[in-house]
Amino acid sequence: MTQSFDFARPNIGLLERWGHWAPPLLKLSIASSIALGFQNDAASSLGLLLRLGLIVFVILTWLQMRQHDRRLCESCAAAIPLNASEQAHKHVRKFATAHAGSNLKVVVPYLVILLGSNLLLTVPHGRWPWAVIQASMIYLISAHATHRRLQPWCPWCSDGGGGTEQVFDGPDLPRGRGRQLV
Ligand SMILES: [Zn+2]
Ligand SMILES: [Zn+2]
């Protein structure tokens, strides 16, 4: 059994690292996609091929990130800051954004806007609003990564994911659960 684990290890290690580094990789991919949108030959076959390659890479990276987020990663655990509860205070907006990402009433209209924004590329000067809408994904990934890093201190998660807000000022701060993890 130990042997089979050792055989599988290099592969798992690589995939784990891919999942661990998914947020910066995704941000870089989105930034590259925006940069490609500003190229004059964006509609050329090479431009389309590059964008298609990016989409495939983003999907695979996203899947690795989901896989990574299912269990406690050693590198992530080691990176939990000592002043995590203090940092959590600063990131309440990102926590709210991360939780909105699992609400279909928010996600569906957002995806419609995100996909629909591609039509702006056909309009003169439409690239700038298109780029801003696309760049919102960078913030979303950042919110997801911050939430994942500081999840034990997220007020929404600490309340069993029930969606109640602003429990920071209450007596039951989510620090209690944090202690279990650290
Ligand atoms: Zn990790
Ligand atoms: Zn949460």
C-alpha cells in the first residue's frame, strides 16, 4: 500500500501544486485574455487559437482549484497568518463576494453580463468597458482565495453557512473554530 502511494505521489504533488497556485494562474490568464482582446488581430486564427487555449487552461485550472479546496493543503495551512482574525475584519466584503458566488440568483445574471460583454468588442471604444467587466473576474478569484485562506474566520461560514451577516460585533466570533484548525 505504501508502494502504490509512493508511485502516485509525484503526479498528485504536481496537481496539488497546480491547484494551490490556481488563483494567481487564473488571474494571469484573465489578464492575458484581456490583453489579447486589445490586439488588432484578435479575430485572426492565431488570436482565436490563443484565446481557445486560454479558455481550456482556465477550465482545467479551475477544476484543480476545486479539487485543492476540498481538503486542507499543507502549504495553505502554513500560510495562515498569525493575525488571521484581524485580517478577516478587513476582508468582509470579499467574504460576501465569495458567498454570493454560490448564489445562483447572482451568478446567472453575472454570467449573462460576462458573456454578453463580448458584444462590446464589436462596438467602437467598447473594449474598455469590456475589459472592466472581464477584470471583475480577477476580483472574484481574489475574493475566493481570500475566503479560502481565512475561512475559519468568515462570519457566514461560522454561522453554518446560513447567510446571516455582521456577526463580527457579536460575542461568538468565528475565532473559536479557527483555533481548532491552527
Ligand atoms: Zn494550498
Ligand atoms: Zn464563508
